Amino acid sequence: MLRTLAFDADDTLWHNETHYAETQEAFRALLRPFHDDAWIDARLHDTEMRNLGQYGYGIKGFTLSMIETALELTENRLDGTGLRRVLDLGKAMLDKPVEPLPGVAEVLAELAGTFELMVITKGDLFDQETKLAKSGLGGHFSKVEIVSEKDEATYATLLRRHGIAPASFTMVGNSVKSDILPVLALGARAIHIPYHLTWAHEVVAGSGESPFPVLESIRDLPALLAGW
């Protein structure tokens, strides 16, 4: 029987990618005197991918990647004022309020009486802990795991650590790459709730009908689980 229900955090419980999109637009505006938008986006993405192994996921790594990209694209001509602007963009992201997605608080409160609820999210430890506290949702979860990567090996380690059998575990998230495919590979279940924006690094090419449930909203989750 399903016992443990785990949730991704960013763009599953609260808005996140919209903040990155807004910041990236401001970054483009800063560098438009030097390059067109498509080239700026491509170089920033390349820099992020190159830096993931050193900085990991999260706003701080993204900010450092913006600074590096800005210096490269301006051939080190960006002055102190411009660098300060990039730093301020990153700090503004860290200061943004955490807005739970519609229906999240109500659904978590409903499910908490039936399932053990858990958060499994990747990113900067301090940033993710802060967002969970700001969200007001932390009291619904008995376990919180903040990891550097969400792949099959990571999920297997977490399930062993908490004594959770794959057959009793279900993951809910917005990323097919990070929340769905690694969990299915372990023999557990996964439920996809897409967000309207997806970071390019998390995009997986589709191939016909999904072999996992796809919901339009977290509000549809209790009915799906009741059917199981």
C-alpha cells in the first residue's frame, strides 16, 4: 500500500521558475547593447551547465553564472555599476516572497491525515530551507530532504535511509527528468504536475502517451490517490 507521498518543492509547491524568467529578462536588458537575446540566453545556459558541478543548483550559483557570462560577453568591459546590477538581481531573487501554488495548502492538509508526507528537493541547503519556512507549509511534512541531485542513486539512498519500500512510495513533481523517471526506475510510483515554465536543463523529449499520471493541478491529486 502507498504509505509515503513525497513532493518536489520548486514549481510543485510554490512558484520558482517565474522568478528566474523575470531575472533573465532583466539580465538580457543589461547586455543588449552588446549582443542579441538569443545569444545571451545560449551563453548563460552554457555557463550554468559548465558550473553545475562546482556551484550546484540554486540562486547563488545562477548569480555567479550571470556574472561570469556578463564578463565574457562584454570582454570584461562591464563596469562596477553593471556588476552591481547583476548582484542586485540575484539578491532580489533571494528576497522574493514564497507563493504556494493554488490549492497546495488545502491538499497537503487533506493528505496529511492519510499519508506520511515528505519533501525531496534539490538546490542550495540554506535557500531551500528558507523557502520552506517562508511558505508556511513545513508543518505538513514529517521528513525534508534537500539534495544536490535527484537521480536514481539519490532516491535509492533516501528510501534506504528512511526504511521506505519502493512499492509504498510515490513522488509528485513538475520535472519528468528529476521527479518522475528516476523514481519509476526504482519500481516506485510518480505523478507529474507540469508547471507552465520549465528550465531547459529539466526538459525531456516526449515520446507518445505518458506511462505515468499527469495532472493539471495538485487539486486533482486526492481523487487520483483515492482511486489507487
